[in-house]
Amino acid sequence: MERGPGKKPEWLKIRMASGASFASTRQLLNRHSLHTVCRSALCPNLQECWSRGTATFLLLGNVCTRTCSFCAVGKAANPPVPDPHEPENIALAVKSMRLKHAVLTSVTRDDLHDGGAEYWIETIRAIRALTPSVTIECLIPDFQANEHALDLVMREAPEVLNHNIETVPSLYKKVRPQASYKASLGLLKRAKQKHGLVTKSGLMVGMGETDDEVAISLNDLILHGCDMVTIGQYLQPSSRHLPVEHYITPEAFEQYKIFAEAAGFRHVQSGPFVRSSYHADALSIESEKTC
């Protein structure tokens, strides 16, 4: 491992891409006043994904009620009221972009009685009403472990139910102070055992975890019914956020992938720029082939 902070290593240099698809994606999202996690979370893959005509839609606005130290999304105790037209506008965007696989995520809204579960349901149904053939991946928050809210969304039977553990247990107080590692694992188990969904999770590395801790968390995911996993390098969004402790080499990411596949994951993406929804459409197609 190359220790940080400091100059980013060569393998973390991003090749910028743009073109007609990038511009049309940006214009469409702006026209419908839509938020994406690509832009709100300063994703390093924004140029690539928008140039491919894909994006991850961000529900419930772009202000989160939690103070996770790794995340670039805006934060406030009382965010604006969600836009009632958001579900319809997302559905229109999915249709306009001719997506075969739509990825939805949201900020965490602890200020709402159901955490925003109803908005999730409205969005899923609006997409399916306009584009019945599209597959949907839902990267959901924990809804404060509210089983009723979780079941409301899970009963909509998205083709992939995604929820990130983000990091190893020892770093939760520093990285996800208002979240629970145990609750996140329980959410994935509920999706699998009660609703029979294809499940997915992800974690970032380079925040101070050890290789042994990563291995333990990967095994925990398997034990709780997780089918797919993404592993990527944590990159500090700004000087106000948690600093990078170390940069993981591409070779080390390959070792994580080998371990995860041996542990039993159906699909694994592991690499410096891998994020939760990175190439999610390809992963979904592969998942359908093996189900």
C-alpha cells in the first residue's frame, strides 16, 4: 500500500470524457430539475457514466439529515420538503434516456415519518408505468431500521436491492456516526429472507481499515444473504471531510476480488474507481443470466 495523504498515485488519475451523450444527459437532468448522486456526491465516474448516457437518480432532494464524514452530499437537520413532481420527472427521464436498467438512490431523510419510503414507492411505480421493461436497482438508506418502511419498498420487488455498509465496524463512529453496522446487515438479510430479493452492498477502503477487517466484513455480508458487492477507493471530497489514510493498489483490489469471489459472492466489482452503481447495468444483466 502507498500511504497518504499526499499526491495521488498514477492509477487514480481520471481520464476526462465528454461528447454528445454527456451533454444530452446533463441537459435532460437539468430540464427535469433532477438530482443525481453522480453530481451531488462528486463521483469520480461522472464524466464516464454521463457520456454513456447513464446516471444514478437521487430521490428526496439533495440534502441529507446525516453527517457521514466521507460524503459530499449537502447536510441539514431540516432539509426542504421533497418535490411532489420528482417521481414523475424521474420516470420521464428514464424513458427519455431509454434506460434498460435504472438506478435509484436517495439522501437519508430522518426528518420524515417513514424516511421517504412513500416517495420511493411512487418513483418505482411511475417508472414501471412509463417503461414496463426497465429493471430497477434501489440503493436504499436504512430508514432508521423501520421495518414497516423497509417492507413498503421491498414489496415493490426491485430487481436489485442495494444497501451499502460503507466501511468496517471499527470505523463506524468516525465514518457513519448515525448508522449501525448491525442494522445494515439486518436490512440485507430481511431483503433476502423475507422478500427473496437479489441483494447488493458496497464498501470503501483506504479510510484506516485493515485487510483482515475487510475480509471479516465481506464474510458478514455473505452470512446475511448478500449476492453482489462493490469495493472502491475512498477519495476525500474536500478538506472538511475525512482524510484518506492510504491508497490501495490495483493489485490489492484484485486480491479483494479473489477473496470475495471465493467467499461466495455471485458478482464482485473491485477497483480504485468502483462505486456502488458503477456499471450497475452490466452487473444486473449478468445477475439475470445466473438467477
